[in-house]
Amino acid sequence: MADHHLTIGILDGDDIGHEIVPAAVEVVRAAAARTGLAIDWRPMPIGRRALDTHGSTMPDGTLDALSKLDGFILGPIGHQAYPKVEGAINPHPILRKHFDLFANVRPTRSFPGLGAIYDDVDLVIVRENNEGFQPDRNVVAGSGEFRPSEDMTISVRVITRRGSARVARAAFEIARQRPARHLTFVHKNTVFKLGCGMFAEECRRVAEEFPDVRCDEVIVDTMAMRLIRDPQSFDVIVTTNMFGDILTDEAAGLVGGLGMAPGLCIGEGKIAMAQATHGSAPDIAGRGIANPYAMIESARMMVEWLGHDRGVPEAVEAARLMGRGIEAALADPSTRTRDIRGTGGTADMTRGILGAIEAEV
Ligand code: ATP
Ligand code: MG
């Protein structure tokens, strides 16, 4: 039998991170207590507060300590608003690169009554996380943008066979677990014949390993339109970095907005990173009104993934309980936040989820 024990890091991030990350931790804690899952929690400094206490928004000590964990909850990072001082850096590329978190799994799921555009969407976008126009890996130094003269910028987009194949494989694995077993890969090989062409070729090659998954391909601009017109016809979508970034925000808009957009980053390493799609929302920080769903669901996805990956049935069961709690809270306007037609705040929604977890049999 496995050692029923997980070590999970807590990284608040910035702004609303200080509200929604503690909410997510409380919910995981409650579900774990009910299933007998032992979790060793490790709070760690990151972001603006870490700049004050440790002189860096991404302290070396945090990076070292993270590598010993099973997973971590990362709150949103408000790096655009960091002061222009030494040590104020964007932690995202460092984390993605250090742990090779190449697949960003972003589900879009409807819940009834939220006043969203659709009530019946259930899809997952898998976004390649380490290549494209944001190449964090060793291919191009720096940001991948160059300014050879004052009036010209060159942006370099990196696509590799290995990077394309492994994100495609991760997406097919997810599609295989879902009832519809349908995967759509998205690109624009009509124009970007080499880059998107390579991505598409690798997706087609990997598809042969998954004869049980129905597979098709859609050009990205058509996808942007079809996501609005018939999102119900999609199940799992896999695409390159920037297309995925744009399409996931679009998809979130269909089901209630950014508060409804969770995510899990996974990679070659064994560490999983729970990270909501939205940013740190400084405009609403400190007011107790942020929607904690995306962060809590991201944490739930991580617990479930670790449960399967590490063979810990208590974690899989804890994730199930969390899911039931989330559904119950979202069904009641008094335990929903205002962005999704509720009358409550962050604490009300968290309490609603905790109460439903306690009541669940
Ligand atoms: P980033 O560049 O980090 O993605 P962004 O500029 O896209 O950040 P966000 O921080 O994601 O901006 O927020 C955009 C707006 O969406 C915020 O101003 C806020 O009103 C709303 N928002 C984002 N997340 C939430 C949430 N969890 N609950 C409620 N509203 C949110
Ligand atoms: Mg954004």
C-alpha cells in the first residue's frame, strides 16, 4: 500500500491571492480530514511580500524547497505592478522552466444559474506552456523578442517536435478518461506552415497511439468563432501556447468569466502546480469579494491528479468530496460571489463548500 501522505506547498501570490489561496487550503484540508488523507502543508514566500522579507519575488529558497514537494498551490502573481527594483521578477517563467511544466490543463465547465452565456459547456483546453512566443526553455535566450532597430521588433516563436508531441499526448490521455473521448487540435498551418505545420504533424502522429479517441483539427480563427457558436461540440482541445492563452479566456467568458477558470500545470517532473487562469485582480483585492472557485477547483484538480499519479485513493476521494462541495455552493446564490449572480463574498462561498463537504455522505 502506498504511503498515504502528500506534501503540498502554499504560495499565496499577490492581491486576491491572499484571499483565495487560504480558501483553497481550507477546502482541501476539510476534504482530506474526512478521507484520512495526511497532508504536510508548506507555506512559502513568493511575490510582493517575499520581496520585502527575502529581497526577491522568487526567492532561491522557495525554488529549492518546492522541488521536494508533491505539488503546490500558486496564487495569482501581480508582476506587472512590481516596483522596478532588483529582485522584483516575474516568477512564472522560472517556475514553468524549473519544473518543466509543459502542459497547462484548463477546464471550462458550466454550472446552472450563474447568468453565463451557456449552461451546458464542459470542455478542457490543454495549452502548451513552455514554447511558442514565450520560450522559457533553452532555445532562445531572454524573452524571444528582439528590436534590431528602433522601428522594428522581431518575435521568435519556438515549436519543437518533442514539445508538440508531449503536450498532445497529455491531452489525449485526458480525452481518453472522459466520456466523449474526443480531441480537437488547434493551429493555423495554412499560414504558419513550418511551426503550426510541425505541431499538427505531431498531433496526428500521437493520434495513432490513441485509436479509441476521436480526433479532428480546427484552424484557430475558426475555433475562436466556433467556441462561441457551438462550444458543446468540443471535449478536449490541445493547442500551442499563445492560442491556448487566448482561447482559455474566451472559453471562461462563456461560463461566467475569469473567476470560473481553473488550471493545473503538469510536466515531466512529478510536481503539479495548481494555478487559476486569472490574474491577481488588484482592483478587487482586500474586499472579500473575489470568486475563489477557480483557485479551489485548481487545487481540487491537483489533489485528484496526485491521487491517481501517486496511487493514493484517499486523495481521489478527497477530490470527489471537494467537487460535491463546490457544486452545492454554486447552486445557492447566498454561497456564490457577485460576479456569478450570487449575493455572497469569498468567505460565504468557502463556508458553503466546507458545509457541503461536512454534510456529504
Ligand atoms: P494577468 O495579466 O495576470 O492575466 P489580467 O490583466 O488579465 O491579469 P486579472 O487580474 O485576471 O487581469 O483580472 C481581470 C479582471 O477580472 C479583474 O479586474 C477582476 O475584476 C476580474 N477577476 C479576475 N479574477 C477574478 C476573481 N477570482 N473573482 C472575481 N473577479 C475576478
Ligand atoms: Mg489575463
